[in-house]
Amino acid sequence: NFHLFIKECEFRFNYGTPSQKLKTLRKWCEI
């Protein structure tokens, strides 16, 4: 479910550390 995927990403982004957020953004940019 794409909507759940987005919610999971938001959750990880909101509660991750700054370094984790940067890693996540880089992953998204590579997709």
C-alpha cells in the first residue's frame, strides 16, 4: 500500500536523528 509506505517514511523522518534524515533524503533522491 503506497499510502502506508508514505506514512512510514513520514514517521521515520519525523522521529529519526538528523544524520538519519540526511541518509533517508539521499535514498529518496536516488530512487
